[in-house]
Amino acid sequence: VIRRHPALLALALAAVAAAASAAAFASRPATAAPRAHATPAAATIQRGGTLVAAISGEPQGFDPQKTTAYASFQVLENVYDTLVEPGANLQMQPALATSWTQSKNHLTWTFQLRKGVKFQNGRAFTSADVVYSANRWRAKASQVAYRLAAVKSVTAKGRYAVVFHLKAPAPNLLSAIGGFKGLAVVPKEIVADNTIGRHPVGTGPFEFVKYAPGDEIVLKRNPYYWRTSQPYLDQVVYKIVPDASVKTTNLTGGQVDWIDSVPSQSLKSLRKTSGVKVASIPGNDYWYFALNEKRKQWQDVRVRQAISYGIDRAQITEAARAGEATPNQAAIPRTSTWYAPISPFHYNPAKAKALLKAAGASDLTLDLLVTSQYPESVAAGQVIAAELGQIGVKVKVDSVDFGTWLDREGKGDDDAFLLSWLGNIDPQDFYYAQHHCGGADNFQGFCSKQVDKYLDAGQKTTNQAQRKRDYAKAAQLIVKQASYIYLYNPDVVQAWRTKVHGYAPRPDSAIRFRTVWVGK
Amino acid sequence: VLLYVLRRIVQAAFVTVGVSIASFALIHLVPGDPVRVSLGTRYDPQTAQVLRHAAGLDRPLVEQYLRWAGHALRGDLGVSFATQQPVGSAIVHRLPATLTLAGAALLVAVLIALPLGTIAAVRARTPVDYAATAISQVGVSIPDFWIGIMLIFLVAGRWGWLPPSGYVSIGQSFTGWLDHLVLPALSVGLVSAAILSRFVRAAMIEALAQDYTRTARARGLSQRAVVVRHALKNALPPVVTVTGLQLAYLLGGVIVVETIFAWPGLGRLALDAAQTRDYPVLQGAILLFALTFVVVNLLVDVLYALLDPRIQVR
């Protein structure tokens, strides 16, 4: 990654440095930070035109508080706004909120709202919409309620301010409300007439026009958009192309202008294709597998450590991603401000065997749950199986459809499950629910009082440097005790026709088209 | 004939109900449910409980089925879990694409199979027949999606003659519709043609060996007249049956080909519904597939009776 994109990396580093001094977390009002990624010079921008973007998945409804499908959010990202939003460096920037303050005891946050914003149906946006939406975020049937567990209530303060009242300090409140478009501000009229799932209406740069299932989604320019010079495009058409190599053929043939991912087998040839640009940046997702500690044979920490010593992350990365990823023994990538170097394990089959022997474990078989929905998981699983075979652990790679994967993971019907976590920004996203004793996503059944101590401290302390130390300590223990066996952080790899300008892949895989323009 | 048709309709209704019960049970037996899938990897049991209750998924299975069947009888197939779209309109939405592809593929199949099968039969056990047989053997053995991938790779990718994927409705643009239709129709149609040509050949060989054919020849009719007017006409009934079944199969959606060509047909709707455990959509799609098979079979039988007067009510 570093080898191929020195410019991008430098940009990312500069952004991180800028963010470190930014006021995003301070208790004084945050200032509107400039956009971190380079926008093209105004003179060169050509307005109008259509971007045809190919995406792989079928959206599963468009209600941001109900769906969790990535394909839905590829669209919703451009239709809705949140109060704050991650910039290119993933630090929170003003969006519908222009500034914010915290009380001294950190239990009330006041957000000033942007004036003159309109929904795409022409109605003015006010604090009442935020209060309404916040109640919807926190409702029982909401998919995003877990992000606001610390919130007691949200109230309006005049027409252009809202107050978040907290049960306990929430140092990650900004990334909780801005890190994911699931916390979009929605107008209540589309909930009242029950069209929110089929025809979203937001304050974002593009207005929803239509969805032809199995075929395409069409958006058009929002004339009321509050960043008055944007968007540049008149229209965005998302073409749903499930087959990855056919998607690539559409790009090389010029039928589409942009594709949301590049299959690793097409990377080489696509990089050589004239008229096509391939971009790859380090992403914030991570891949891992976890040994099911509800089963006795995986309860001994030495056995789990043996498995971690017994895999060669570099080889797994090469097989699963054709090298478009960075091996990592922990969850948080090197490019994050929250990164802490943790690497107690190196590939060492002899040590792995010794640990197994010390633990008295022999003739181990391992039923490894992967899913055909993400072929990457199958490829990674196969390499792991071959490598663990070398240390005498017989691995059965169990490839099932995603619904079955989720069901069996939930029931603990496996020896280990392998997958990834997406869309993480704050360290709490990376570690809390997965590793806290009884955590909501702790399907492997890991429990350590010491880890909990650091996770709980990190959740509450408002001193960001202290938080970083707390999570680093928690992560060290999580890695060392092999609660998860981390594999790598995948790169975000996207490609477009060279006539497309102003697009940059983002580490959180969010797709924003508001700064995109198409040359003639 | 009327009584015969009536009896077949009653049988068909029983088959349909049977299929709906069996599929309902099977769908619910598969691990996972729509709430589990829609919540994704972040699973909160309380949220799941609320959603399951709201969707009636916590009710006994029999009650769920009876409720579904009651609504279905009144033409209401329910609402999609994922999109909140009525299932009926979700299916209707996919019909034009599915009908287009099935029709075009069948046309390709018949246009190839009739001449190929007939020639093979007339020239039975000659190099021409062996060549035709070899071609159709290859066609039967190659999966349709492989043909599709090759067509995309060569015709769309290498030569750039046609778009690689997608669907354009005939109302939008006739040429666009045709351009996007050719490759998927060929992928599916070639395989059907291979299957169909074997039946045509067999039926023709049988017909050519019949007494009436010999009589026709003896009367001094030309070879062409004998083959087309006498043999082919009598060889048609079994061919119609197979063609009808092929059509039913095509209408059921050719899932993999639809996926490769990003074709918005019923097969992909059903596949997506199966993957997301969208019970109402999946159940509706299966019901439609079952109905299609039943109705096509019914029509074939009736047509058969008309083509061959010897088939009588018994």
C-alpha cells in the first residue's frame, strides 16, 4: 500500500496530524474544519452530467434506522445527513450541527444547528427534526439504538439547537452519532406516510428518484442542498451488478463510470487498462477469527495462542486479498489515530506445537465457520486450514450462506467463526461489544475482568490521551489471550473511468459523490 | 374434453396447496430468520425480540401459515421484510424482465432445435447426424452460466459489440432492449436448444418410420413434403410437452444467468429473498413458480389433447 500510493499516505498522515490539533473533542465550540481531502480547483469543475456507478449488492430497504445492508447505505450516504460526519481522516466534522459544547460534568452536550437547511421535499430543517429522529434512533426496533446507550434524552433548545442529556459521560458521542448514516436525520412526514423504506427524503446532496429492484437506483441533484456549490452532478445512477468480474467488464467497456470494489483477480489487468484509474487506500475494516470458548477445548489460553502462532498472516492476506490488505495482530489499523502497535505473535509452527503439547491438547479438530457470501472468508479459511494442518489441528472449512452463518454464530454451533467488522471509527467500536464479558457481540464467550476494567475505563474517561492508553491496554490483553485472532485490515479498492474527477475512496468505505464531476 | 380439463384443474389446485405447505415448512426450517439477517453481525437480542414480535414470527408455525394462506387467497401475499414493499408488486415488477428472457430464450431454442433435430433424424446415422448429436451433447453438458461468462468475456469484453449486462425495457428503447437481451437469451437458449433437439430427433425418427410416412412416400410426395407436412406434424406432441416444460423452467428464473447478466428477473428476486430469509417474498415467488409449472403443464395437456385426438377423457 505504502509502496504504491505515497501521495495518499502523505495526505492521510497530514490529515491525522491536523486532526490531532483539531477541537473535535474539546469542550469549547468546535470550529468548522476545512475539508481534509483535496477538492478540485473551482475553475476546472464541469457541472452537470450523470455518474453511472456499479454496486454489487441489492439494497434491503432505505430506512436508515431499520436496514443494515451496505448496499442501502451506499445510496443513503448521498441522500441523508447526520449531525456531524467523519472527514477524510475519520475525525468528526460539522454537518447539520455547526458547533457543539459539553457541560463541565460532561453530561449535557449542546449542538448548534445549521440554519437555512431544507429537506429535499422543500421543508425547512429545525431542532424538532433532530429530536424526532433521535427518538427514532433510540427506539426499541431501531438498529442503531446500541450506539446511544449512554443517552438519557434529547431535547430542543429553540429552533436551532438541541441538547443531549447523558446518563454517563460519553467521550465517543460524536463518532456514535456521526460515524454511521444509520443516525440520519429523517423528516417525520415520510415515517407518518410509511414511505421511508421505499422513498427516502433527507437533507443530503442528492434526492432519491427511483429504485428498480434488481436493476438500478436513480438519484438527482438536490436543489436545496446546503453546501450551495455542491453537488456537481445532475444525476447518479447506481447499477446493481452482482457478479464482480462482469462489473469490471462494465467499467472497461465504459458502460459504467465507477465500481465499488475490484475483485483481486482483475486488479492487475485493470491497472494496465487505459482510461481506468484504480485507487487503493488502507481501510478501517478488519478480518479476524474467534475460537468458541463455550467449547472446552478452546478454553485453555495456550491452545488459542498456539492457533495464533500457527497461522502466517502474510500468506493469508496474499491469498484472500492478493496483497490488498495490511496484516495486523490487533483490530485498529496503522492509519488510525487510535493505533497502538501490538504484535506478540509471529508465525512459528514449532512454538505452536509446543504450546499445544503443554496444554495436553492432541488430535484437535476445528470446525471453522465461513460464508460463501464473502468469498474472501472462504479463501482465508482455506489457508488457515492448510497452515493449522501443519501443527496437527485438523480444520474443516464450513462454508455456508450468510443467514446460516449468523444463526450458527449466534447459537455457538461452531469451533471458530471467521468474518470482518466494518465501519469502525472509535476504539469502543473496535473492542467493547466483542470482548466485554457478556458483550452483545461477544459470541466467542471470552471473559476477562482485566480487559473489562480497561474497556469500562475507556468508555467513560473524557481525557482522550488516557482513553487511548486504556484501549491499548485492553487490546494488548485481547490479542495476547486470543479472544479474537486478528488477520488483517483490508484496503478499500475502487476504480473509475479517468473522466470521473473529485472522488476519493474513504477508509470507512462510505461512498460520497457530492464532490464528483464528470469530464466531457 | 371439458371434463378432462376440469379434473386437471382440481388436481392442479391440490398440487399448488401442497407445494405452498411444503415450501412454507422448508423455508422456516432453514437456519436463521429475517430478523437475524436484517440485524446483521451486530445482534441485540432485545431489538430482535421486538422485531420478531412485530412481524408475528414468534407465533406457532401453523398459525403463521394459516394467516399467510388466508391473505394469499384474497390476493394479498404480504409485505417484504427487507423493503416493506408488497410482495405482489415486487413480483409483478420482475415479470417483464423474466417474460422477455424466457420468451427470447425459447425462441432461440426452437429456432435451433427444430431444424437441427429434423436434419439429424432425416440423415440418421450419417456424419450429419453424428455432428448434430455431438453439438447437442456438448450443449447439454455445458452449464448455461459458463456460456454466459464466455459470451460476456468475448462479445462484450474483447470485441465490445454488445453491453455485458443489464436490462433495458422495450418501452425505454427498442435497440437498447435488444442489445441487452441477445447475450442472456443465447446463454439460456443454447442449452434449451440442445435438450429440445434431442427430443425432436427422437420423435422425428419414430414418425419417419411410421406407416403413414411410407404411404406418403409411396404416393410420390417430395421428401420435403413428407418430412414437414406428415412426419414433423405428427412428431410435434412430445416436442410441445418438452417445450412447455422448458418454458416453465425458464419462467421460474434462471438464477445464475440472471445474476451474471444483472438481469432483474424473478430468479434473482427469489435468490435474494432466500439469502435474506425474506419469508413473504420467497414464499410468494415459490407459489408463483409452482403455479407456473402447474398451469403450463395443464396447458400442455390440453394442447396435447387438441393435437392428438386419440387422447380422450377417461
